[in-house]
Amino acid sequence: GFPNIFLQAARARTPILSLAVDPDGFIAKHQGGIVCGDNYEKLKTGLAILLGQDDLRARAGENLYRYFRAEHDLAKNISQWEELLRKL
């Protein structure tokens, strides 16, 4: 499944640093952080990169936020649910 914490990070414009989880390549596809392939050394390096590169961290956070707004916007989803319920 898709971890809820990823959506919370996206909403907060926070890049994701994941040890192993990247559902359907979501993080890589949206350039929203770093996936470490279950490698603790890469996790340590990834954290240093995100903490040390303000521009990369901000860009990854914005990328995730754009995804969140496009796919999980409350107004958009409510209107889709209303349409579905009217059809029923």
C-alpha cells in the first residue's frame, strides 16, 4: 500500500527519505526525496544530502506538494465523490 505518512510529508512540503519503501516508484517518479534500497549507509548519506542541500530539499518538497495538490486535493475529491454518489 501507500503509506499515509508519505501524503502527510507531501502536504507539508517535506521530502521523503525512505530506507526501502517506494510504492510504484512514487518518490523517484516525482523527485520527492531519496530511496535507499534497504541500505543503511545510503540512508545516512541521504539524510546528510537532504540536510545539507537546502535547494534540493526545497525542490523535492515542492515536487511532492504539487503531486499532493493534483491528486489529493480535498475539493477535487469531494466533487468526484458527489458525482459518484449522484450516479448511484
